[in-house]
Amino acid sequence: MPTDTPRVVLLLGAPGAGKDTQADRLVEESGFVPVPSSQIIQKKFAESPNDPDVKRESARYDKGFLVDPRFVGKWITEFVGDALRGGKPLVFSGSPRTVPEAEVELKGLDELVGIENMLAINLVLDESVARERILKRRFCKAHNHPVPGSPEFAHLTKCPIDGSELFVRPLDDPKLLGQRFDEYHALTVPTIEFVRKSGMPFYDIDGSLPIQAIHEQIMAIVERRLAPVPAT
């Protein structure tokens, strides 16, 4: 039986669609615990730099390729098991990114909370707009908060949340965008469709809307005031 509010929210979409920005809003304003897949991956890279498998995947990641889903699914499932014990809802930002990763994560999550107590939100955004956003956005050094490249944030020199220095991620190098979007279309788009048909409540939101408007739609979904998109 579904709970009044979801235990797990998956934010899906293309690179630059605003997943991290919206995840931060749920964390700051609604008490969600973040499941930051990129940070979980980078932490594993830092913990085992001499492991041959980790070294190989780290080198691929730095070139814009996705990490082997066998590793990602395992690492994230471990993180989630620990996080859920705290009793707070979780928000995933950009994970799962491949169908094999989704198979591992959704199976584990279904066992932990039940598929009916999860929901997925797909931020739909034109690729040309997503590319432009990536080239303008920055992140904070202290906690990796995303700072969008939209005009209202362009003047900032420090993170508006923690005051730390801003930087451009190496992954957002313009030379890597082609590879990243090739990976997105080949691997992540089929994953989004896999999640759509998984039985989990699924929603599409226009990712080109203002940040606040998207957040308000997400809150309406989280509070179960909007019906999910029927699976086709």
C-alpha cells in the first residue's frame, strides 16, 4: 500500500536538464536525503585509486563515458540501504543512467520500500538548450551545489548556499559534450523508458520552465496532487 508521501523520488533527464538543482530544493526545503550518484561514484574512485577496475572506470568517466552499471548499481544500492535507515525520503539525481543499472537499483529499492512508494520525474529539455546550460553552469567547491547559468545567477562569485568558491566541472568541458549526449541517447533514453514501464508512478515536466515553476510542479507530484503519466 502506498504511503502518503513517496519514500524515493527519481529525477531523470538529459545532462543540463536541472536534476541537481531540483534535487537540492527537495533537500533544503522538504528534508529529503540526496542520493548524489556522481558524488558516490567519485567517492569510490577516491577510496580505491589503485584498484584496476576503479582505475579503468575512472579513466572512462573523465572522458565523458558512463561508469559500468554493475559497479554503479552496487555502490548506489549500498548507499541507499544505509540512508533509508534514517527514516527520511530519498531523492536520486540522474540515476539510473543505464538499463542494467536500473534493473539492479529498482529491484533493490522495490525490496526496501516497494515500487508503489517511489516515483519518477523526467525533466524534458531540448538538447540545444541543455548544451547551452552546461556551458554556463558552475558548482560550489564545498558541497558541489549546482549554480545554474541563467541570468539571475550570472553575477555570483560564491555559492549562494554555503559561500564557497565556484568552479566549472572538468566533466562540463565543451569537448566532452558530444560524447556525453551520445551516451545519453544510446543508454539513458532507453533507461528512462524502462523506468516509465516499471510500474512506478511516472511524470514528465517541461524542463525549460523557470526553476521555481518546476519546483512547484515537483511538490504537487510529491504531495500526490497530480496523476502520473500512463505507461504506454
